[in-house]
Amino acid sequence: MQLINNKRIAKNTLFLYFRMLLIMLVTLYTSRVVLKALGVEDFGIYNVVGGFVSMLSFLNTSIANGFQRFFNFELGREHIDKVKRMFSVSLSIQIGLSLLILLLAETVGLWFLNASMNIPSDRIVAANWVYQCSVLMLIVTLFRAPYDAIVIANEKMDFYAYVGIFEVVFRFLIAYFLVNIPCDLLISYAALMLFVTLGIFICYFFFAHVRFKYLHFVPIVDRSLTKEMLGFSGWNVLGSLAHLLKGQGVNIVLNIFFGPVVNAARGIAFQIQSGVTVFVGNFQLAARPQMIKSYAADDIEGLLSLFYRISRFSFLLLWLMALPLLFKIDFILSLWLGKDVPPLSALFSVLSLLIALTESFASPVTTIVHATGHMKKFQTICSSIILSIVPLSYVVLKMGFQPESVMYVSLFVLIIVHAVRLYLLKELIPYSVREYAVCVLFPCIKVVAITVLLAYIVNYQSNEGLTSIIQLLLTLFLALIIVVFVGINVEERNSIFQLVRNFCKNFD
């Protein structure tokens, strides 16, 4: 069973990585084109006004994961009638949540945009258009969550990959033709992104209803099931909102103190962070259903084995991508954006990567918590700590610190949060913190120490052009060697080599 699960995780991960590679390459290109077309100021406005849309993955993924947990349990038990009922209830929950968000967005949110945000007076109308498009994108994304959940619960990662390719192709076309649009470019860009979001939802809608014939939305009232799903997903959403506010809240604080140019720098940093975290996110997404099913089958030993392995691999995969960027960020930004690099982009990017590395350990812990269903205490405590980032950021900027100080605040708070997560996890499953340190933390620390030393030697003399590319590739190659022979054990190394051999045989 474990071998079958590992093969399934590997297969699903391959689909997701194919999707990721294309998305990352096109996103890098489109970001450069959009920045050049909009200009630094409008690019900053889009990031701060519509910024929460770029972080919708937290909210959508969180809700979908909550629904997915219920779908996985009932699909494992082959209770199709229960899945049908859960699907209808999940859509009903999303309708109520969307109405609440619409009410808040068109009252409190609209007032804050026009009364408190630092936006040039000649761009306030465009900013309002961006805001309205962003609100509609949020609502469409929320309605997609049950469809995401049912697709992932059935491990249809090939469809997930194909839709991702469809999305990135249209984003590429938008960026390519943006400069030729005769209307206001910022408004046009926001409207076109809304149409892409609608198109993705339509794809999920038709696939789910064609592939899973048992899915039908019936407006039913099931108070018991609604309370159970809403209770679980509600606490899950709390954690998601904490991450959303952590990102967009800090963005707004920066806007209040420094204006849209600093928001543009943070937007660039977020693009880089999102690009590299896709690597680890796809891996965790592929492993998530197996972790939940292991808990549902009372296979605690298998669950812990997956927990340690996924936690360690998540960090190491992200470190492979982050290390060359940490040493060559100025070169990467100039290669990517040319001369249009906003000030502070390099420093923000480095700090964003360090934050992403810290957060890479979080998902395997929260997956286990989702599997247990005991979310209230975990999410209340962790979310409260995460939300402290916004007021702390405001305080340090009010004291006169530089813009990058908010990133240091985030990094410090997120390290504390992970320690708290590990402590709270002990109340839910019988695991050893010492074993976690030995299986996860110590190998990661050894890899970091060795690879940083090697990278420093390789990049001792900063160069440009072809030499920098060679240094970057050599850094990545050396890091890969250290990860394979220091970061993973013999059994895992042999399994990886076997997967590579099997993959190569397909081309013989």
C-alpha cells in the first residue's frame, strides 16, 4: 500500500511540476511586460488595491482543503450519497460567504480605499475599477473551491495541470497585447484578469459535472452537516484569512507610509516568492490526500513517516530554488526586468524567500490537524499570532524604521508560529519533537550550512552576463548533490534513483 501511495504521489507530482514549470516561465515574462506596460506607479496600485486577489490562493486553497478533507473520508468509505450531499452543502456555504464578503467589500472596503489609502488623485478612478474587478474575482474563486476540492480528492492532477496551462496561456496573451489596448491599461488589465478567472471556473464546473456524474447541486437544508462542515472549514478559513491579512495588511501599511512605489517592489518580491513556492506547493498538494487517508485508516506510523518526509522534502525542494536566487538576486532582477527594477526589490525578494523557507514547514503540520478535525484551538492560537504581524509592522514603521523592517517582523513572528504549531500538534497525535528534529530539522540545517559555504565560494566574485549564469547553474548543481547525499537517507535516495531509471526507460 505504501509503495502504491508513493507511486501515486510521484505521478501526481509530475503532472503538477509540468504545470508549474510552464506557469513559472510565462509568469516571469508576463510580469516584466506588465510592469513595463503599466509603469511602476500603476503596477504598485494594482498590487496594493487588487493585491488580495494575488493572494487568493491562500483563501481558496484553505476552503478547498477543508471540503476536501470531508470528500476524502467519504470517498475512502465509498459513501457516494454522502459526497453528493456534502457537495450541495459546500456550495450553499460558499453562497452565504460570498454575500457576506460582498457586503463588507462594498461598504467598509470601499470606504477605506477612497478615504485612507495613499493613491494619486488622478488614478483613484482606475483604482476603484481595479477594486471592483478584484472583488468579483474573489467571489468567483470562492465558488470554485468545492470543485477544486472534489478534483483534488479524486487525485485528478492531470486536469489540474491542464487548467493551469490554459490559465497561464491566457495571462501571457493579456500581457502580450496589453500595450495595444486603446483604453486605460490598468483598468483593462484588471478586467481581463477577471475574465480569465471566470474562464477557469467554467472549466472546473463542466469537468466536475461531466466526470463525476453524481454531482448535482440541490438547495437542501442539512443543519447537522452544515454545522460540521462550516465548523471545520470556518476554522480553516480563519487561518487562511490570517495569511491573507498578513500579506495584504502589510502591503496596505507600506502604502500608508511610503506610497505605491514601495508596493511595486514588494509586488516583485511576491512574484518571486510565489514562483519558487509553487515547487513545494505542488509536492505538498500531491501528498496531502495520502496523509489524510493514512489518518482515516488509523495508520499513525505511516502518517508520521509521511509527515517527516514531506516536511523535510518541502524545505529541501524550496532551498534548491532559493539558494541561487539568494546569491544572484540582483542579476536575476536585471535579467528579468531590465532597467525597470523598483527600488528595494532585491532586499524584499531575499527576505521574502527566507519567509517562504520558514513557511514551507507549515503545510504538513496543518494537513495532520485537518485530518484530525480538531481545528478550533490550533487555528485560534496560530492565527492570532500571525495577525500580530500587521500591527507590529505599523508600530515599527511609525517608529521610523525602513520599509524592509516589516519583512523582518514577519520572519520573526512566523518562526514563533511554527514552534507553537509543533507544540499544539503533540496534543493531537503521538509524535516526538526529538524525532522531528532528527528526521527533519537537523538534515535541513546540515544542507543549509554546507551549501551556503559552497555557494559563497562559487559566487565570491560577483560577475555579470555569461559568468553569472555559470555561477548560478553551478550553485544549483552543487546544492542538488548535497541535498541528495546529505539531506535524504539511503532508502529515499534509492527510491529516487529507481524513479529516475523507470522514467528514462519510457524513452528507450
